[in-house]
Amino acid sequence: MKLTMVGTGYVGLVTGVCFAESGNEVTCLDTDQRKIAMLEGGKSPIYEPGLDEMIVRNRKAGRLHFSTDKTTAYDEADAIFICVGTPSDEDGSADLQYVLKVAEDIAEALDRLGPDAPPKTVVVKSTVPVGTSHKVRDLIRSRTKVPFHIADNPEFLKEGDAINDFMKPDRVVCGVESEEAATLMRDLYDPFVRQGHPILVMDVRSAEMVKYASNAMLACKISFVNEIATLCEHYGANITAVREGMCADRRIGNQFLHPGLGYGGSCFPKDTLAVASMGREVGFPCRLNEAVHEVNQRQRDLFWSKIADELGEDLSGKTLAFWGVAFKPRTDDIREAPSVALMKRALAAGASVRAFDPVALENLAGDLPEATRVEDMYEVLDGADALVVCTEWNEFRTPDFSEMSRRLKAPMVFDGRNLYRRQAMADLGFVYLSVGRPAVRPASASAPA
Ligand code: NAD
């Protein structure tokens, strides 16, 4: 099948590459010439494990193309996947300008090809508020009489494990209005569900809602455990033990119930806000989802208070070192990353900020040039008054603690990911503060006044 991915970001690129891998001829279209030039040079503009090799392999096989030429990309495709961004607008609603612009371009292409061309299927893959795929359909219909099919096909991949998620999805969700679109989607996804996972075909509005409901649920679990973690701090309980006790209940399970700095990235923050906005739109406030967002933002404030309580509100002359910039491990995505929020607080309080991340430093340079980027996880500690751990990259899990002590001005660690054992840290001479667990200090150190 000939497919065009419109938008060659995290979703469009991974989807395009994986569809090429299963034998389709795929064009990944983008308006960003820099991205397309990089891809044509054989390099991925995003960090995603395994992606570079697949790009090279499928380009060599002649199945994968990158282009900024929308005429050819639209004209030749049997199915067009809309994979452009749907960022939060100022009021929290999803900004649909990119999706609707693509719809206009598609209408133009269909009209140019005329009614005798085989009908194309337009697939909305971006995460969109319920009713958006119908908006896309109606906009195209208002501009051309040429027939086409519409489908909504939300994407559930996780950055950092995106290829695996796409190649072996837990489920594929397709919202359709015609048998032709249902057949096309089944044909496309059949190779990915050989292990028996379902392709769920449903109406378009329900498919759109599945995506928001899923992300809202996962975000809710994160905010839930973070709220309990803070309660643990107030009552002298330890969230690690509480979590174990709670998660042993099979009805609860143990995924997405790790306390930390709250969720970030390009999906949960904007999707929770979009759910709340959908509620407001119809006069039904989504109280739970609003609270999930508030708890998430508060989590960063609470963590910052720990730093300020130890080091003072005015951090002039002080230096904070950060381990981890990406919003989670195995990605270079720093959109809505808690690390960036904390670095901004540190800079605003007068501190100097030094940061290390295995893959996300280049993105930090664009977003927060005031932060000093250091390419070595130990060197970044040189002369810092404390270390702040923001991302649970594997290399931070068992570091050389004596090297850390030697390099830091004072052995103090604020661990936003609960990576270390508290008693071990105290024994090693660290002042150690984490999330939902009592702070520990070496026997000689006293708590701040
Ligand atoms: P992204 O910002 O990484 O990529 C979007 C791309 O679309 C950009 O490269 C941009 O230049 C391009 N673009 C914009 N307008 C265009 C046009 N008219 N023609 C061609 N290209 C155009 O976005 P993303 O992270 O891939 O997310 C895309 C959608 O998928 C969003 O709705 C998001 O919520 C959803 N989603 C994202 C993830 C994720 O992990 N990132 C997972 C599931 C779903």
C-alpha cells in the first residue's frame, strides 16, 4: 500500500518507518526542511532507540521516502495519516490549526485528482478532541465533491520504546464510518497483531475518546501516587513500603504508580488539559481530571520547596547540578519536563545551573541556554552545592558515590526519582532527600533551621 505520513515527528516518523518495515511504500512529509534534510542524510532528528537502523534499512529497500513536496505526497497515497502536533492552546484546549491546515491541503489534492481517482482514506492519528475527525471530514467535504473515507486511529506508542510499542501493540484502535476504511486499517495492522492482540474497530468518536481516556487514566495514577507520597512525608510513612503493600493487590497493579516529580512530555500534560477543556465545552466540569493536572503541577512546587528549605530561597552564589533533562529515560524529548521547570526555578532564585543528560542536552540548549551543559555525569557535579536527580536514566542507578562526594562541594542529593536506598546514602555521608520518604542525613549533619 502507498501511505503518506503528514508530520514527521515522534509519531509520524515511527509510524512511517514501521509501516515501511512491514512492506508498505511510505512517504513521510513535513514542512520542516531541516528535519527532512537530516532524514535524507540518513539521520533521525529525534532520539528513539532502534530507529536509525530501521530508517537506513527501509530507505535502502526503496520503501521509505522523506519529502517536503506535498503535491506528490498527497497525490500518490492510498491512505494519508495526519500526524501533526495538537499542542495546548492558552485555555488548555487542543490547538487544531495544524490538523485543519492539513485537511485543507488534502481537500485541494483530492479536488485536483478528480472523482475518477480511487477514493483515498484520510486517517487522523494525532490525538484530537472528540469530534475533530468529523471536523476534518466536513472541511474536506465543504471544499470538494471527490469521495474519500475518514478514520481515526489514535497512537499509543511510548517515547523511548516506540518501535516495540508500534510493532507489538497491546491493541489497535480504529474509528471508521465505512467498510472500506475498516478493511484498509485491518490490512495495514494485521502484521502487527499476529500475537493475538486485538484490532478494535469502532465509531470515530469513541476511537477519539479512547486515546484521551487512556492517557487521562495513566496521568491519574501518577498524580494519585504522588499525592499519597506527600501524605507519607507528613505522617512519617515511607511510600516505597506503602506502594509495595498497595500494589500487591492485583486489582491495583504496579504500573504507573511510581512517585516522582510528576508527569511531563508532549502527551499527558496537554491531554489532561484537553479532557478538562472538553468538559468545560459541554458544561460538564471534569473535576477529577482538573485535579490530576493541579496535583501534577503542585508536585514540582513541593519538590522545589525541599531544595529551598535546605539551601534557602536566595540561591545567589550557589550552583545546582542536574542529572537528567529528558522528561523520562530513553528519549531526548524535554517538552514539559519537570527538570526544566526546576532549572527555571533555580535560575530565578539566583543559582547557577549545570546539567547532564545522555541525549537531551542539545534540546536543552534551545530551551534554556542559561543552563550550562556538561557532557559527563561526574564532571557536572564539580563545585555544585547539591545534585538534583530528575530522570531515571539507567546510568544514574548505581553511580560511583565516592566520586560524587569528591566532586560536589557538599554531599547533598535531591532525588526526584527515588533511585537510592536512604540508609546507604546516609552511611555514605550524604544529606539525601527524595519523594514520599523521610529525609536522611549523616550522623554528623543537622537539619536546616
Ligand atoms: P511533533 O511535534 O514531534 O511532530 C509534528 C510534526 O508535524 C512536526 O515535525 C511539524 O513540522 C509537522 N507539521 C506540522 N504541520 C504540518 C503540515 N501542514 N504538513 C506537514 N508536516 C507538518 O509531534 P508528535 O509528538 O509526533 O505528536 C503528533 C501527534 O501525536 C500529537 O497529537 C500527539 O498528541 C500525538 N501523540 C504523540 C505521542 C508521543 O509520544 N509523542 C504519542 C501518541 C500520540
